[in-house]
Amino acid sequence: MVAMEGFPGIIAGAEKTIQRRLEKVNTGDKFDCEELEKVIPISTLTCCMVEAVLELVKNLLPDGYISIGSSFHSHYIHPTVAGMVATITAKLISAEGKKCILKYPSMMRWA
């Protein structure tokens, strides 16, 4: 593990896992499409990913510093429906200068 330059608390390889039960309130039924009534939109999963990152870095940054994402890529392979539990891990892959590269493996399962 290598410490991020200028930020000794941020170590490549650090990770944080969160779990969230995805409920009907998170579905796409507001689009007035019956087929979407139970499907969880990617925006909800993205919010979970951001939450995992914030949990990972919030106590590692020096006082007065914040973390700002500049880009995000998500590949949505399987539909996620209400009632499933999302397990999302934010993993710090590399830390160079003031730039962190993170990976977000996730898993969905029925509760």
C-alpha cells in the first residue's frame, strides 16, 4: 500500500463496503411505465456508490479538505429490483498527487 502524496492517511488499497436495501420508493415508477414499477434506476445505485466513497475518505482527508468526483463510469449489467440488497465496495486503486482512482464493485442479492 502506498500513501497519497501530501495526504498520509489516504492509502491505496483502502476500501469501504456499505449495504442498502432498495425499496419501492427508489424505483422508476414515477415515469408512468408499468414495466418500471419494480426496477431500481441507475441513479439510485450511483448514489449508493458515492455514499461508499464518502464513507471511505471522509475521515482520511485533512481538516478543511473535501473530495470532489470529476468523472464516473458505470456499466449496468443486470436489472436491480425493489427488495434487493445492494452491497457496494469503494476501493482506492491508486493515489497520485491529489488524484484518487477508485473502483466500485457491487453485488445485488435478494434479502
